[in-house]
Amino acid sequence: MKKVLIFCSILFLSLSFYAQTGTICHYKIVEFKKFEIKKPGDETHRYAIETLNQAREASLEFDFVLQFNDSVSSFQLVDRMDNDVNMPGSAKIGLAMIGSSGEFYQNTKSGIWLKTSETTGKKYTVQDSIDFDWVVTKKTKIISGFTCFKAELPENGTIKEVWFTPQIPASFGPLGFGGLPGLIVEVKRGTFVLSLVEISTNQPVNIKKPDFGKLISAEKYNKMIDDMRGTIFKQD
């Protein structure tokens, strides 16, 4: 009986370890267009542009990590000494410009998409469905040794461009993107490019569903943000 229990314990531990193995990808900003001062005589404008360029420089030092297994993924900034309330203001602005503050979580089995966010001192976990209306093109290029295909996604009046590789059959990617027949290797969004720089397979991963403040739907969260902006910019 003891032998059976020992065998079952070993089997359980083996299966548990296997269930926690997956792939770890590191991404970095590889391109970020410098902001230009268009009104040299306007001190307010000059200060704003200089602040944005400081944030741009800070973002070039960021290291982001995407962890995933067969059905779950997590993407966020790699923990660093300054990844907390003491993070420099320029770094915080850089994260906001990239749209990568907080953690992105996806579960393809349940169809759940989550993003953690802190707004006006309050914590939220924003929930949405995994539903991307990608347009896959025939354009290809080699990125980090992988043959990648270009896909485009209309988003808020603009087109987001990503490159994915079927050589890694995982429907995940950075910045909460996914839903393609292969890992998203590169994202071009606005004036910056976020690209895969390192990938390790068969690695121990620790992916937990975020539990960060109040759970709120993406629709309600976006309306809340729009209402806040309306209040701030409302003219008397």
C-alpha cells in the first residue's frame, strides 16, 4: 500500500510540474521615433516634448516578459528594483505611451481576457472576451530567425500591425494581443516597435489569474475613462 501511495505521489508531482512548464519570451522596444520640437519658442511645448523624449529613452530600457502554456498567457514588465511606487516619472509615462502598464492575461479555454489597471488611485481588473478581427496579409519577413506573416487590426480608428510566426503554434502575444495561428513576434503601434529578443521553451512558468482590485467589464471601464476625460476637458 505504501508503494502505491509513493508511486501516486511521484506521479502527481510529475504531472503538476509538467502542467507548470511552458514558454518564456522576452520583448524589448527596438524602435521608437523621437518626438520633435515644432514650436521652439513655446516653452510649454518644449518642456512637454522633452518630457516625452525622456519617457521614450526610459522605455528603451524596459524588458517585458510573456509566459504561456497550452491555454493561458501572461504579459507584463519584468520585475525590477524600480517597478513600484518609486519608479521614475519618465518610466511611468513611457509605460503609459506604450499601453503596457499592468498585466495582460488570456485564457483561451474560457475565452477570458484580463488587464490590470490603476486609475485615480483605484485598482481594477478589466475583463473582456478574446475577440480579434485580424486581417492576415501575404507579406512575410524574418524576425529573430522566424518566418513571420503580417496581420493588421483596426483599433480606435488606426491600424495596429503585428507579425506572427506559425513556427510557434501559440495564439498569444505581447500587449494583450493574440488570436492568430502563431506567436506574435513583433508589434508596431504608433511610433514604436516591440519585438521578441529571446525565447525559452520547456521552462517552469507561474501564471495566475489576476486578482487586482475591482473586476469590471471593458465596456464599463472604457465608459468610465471617457467620462473622466470629458470632465477634465469640459469647457465652462
